[in-house]
Amino acid sequence: MQRAKSLARVLTIVVCLGVGLVWMTTADSAATKHYEVDASSAVESYYGNNDRMVAAYEQLATQYLNLVQNQLNRTSEDIQRGGQKLEAIEKKLDAMAVRLGRIEKALKIQPEPEPATVPSPVKPTAETTPSKSIQNP
């Protein structure tokens, strides 16, 4: 029995030394290991429902702003064309007034005086008349 105990002790010591030796060699090599990382690999981004909703809203807002800008540009062009037409009409009316003046002068026609505009009297209403319930001191 003595021999079995001493053999067990020796085997235990040998196993412990073996495990220690293996641990020491792997611990030293783990500290000096270098790993290569491939930087060209890409991870696809994850788009959730909220991200899709925000992207769709931004696209819709951009399209709406473009539509509004186009409408404003068209309206501005229409207003400019209308202004040009009014200026052309005004020039023609001025030319006609000058021509009519020459015709009246040649025919010795006295132009009718323009009727004077008389302001109409303002009739007092309930809002403009002072109330009888309010007394001045």
C-alpha cells in the first residue's frame, strides 16, 4: 500500500508539472500572438421600420419642396407675363389718348369735364353713435 501511495504521489506531481508546463508554454504564446483583420470586409447596415419610414418621409418632403418651387416659378413667370401685357395695354391707351386729343383739337371739340367726385355723407350707425347708458361725468 505504501508503494501505491508513493506511485500516486509521483504521478500526481508529474501530471501537475505537465499541466504547469503546458500552461506556461500556451500563456507565453498567447501574449505574443498577432491576428490579422481584413479591413475590406463590410457589414451591411440594418434598416428597421423606423429608418425606412424616416427615409420615405425625407423623400416625400423633398419631392413636395420641388413641387412647390416649380409652382412658385411658374406663378412668377405668369405674373411677369401679365405685367408685360398690362404695360403694353397702357402704352396703347396712352397712344390712343394722344390721338383722341389731336382729333378733338382738329375738330374743335371741347372735352367734357370729368365729374367731380363728392364724398357721400356717412350715416351714423349704432356702432358709431354714443350709447345713452354710458354717462360722462
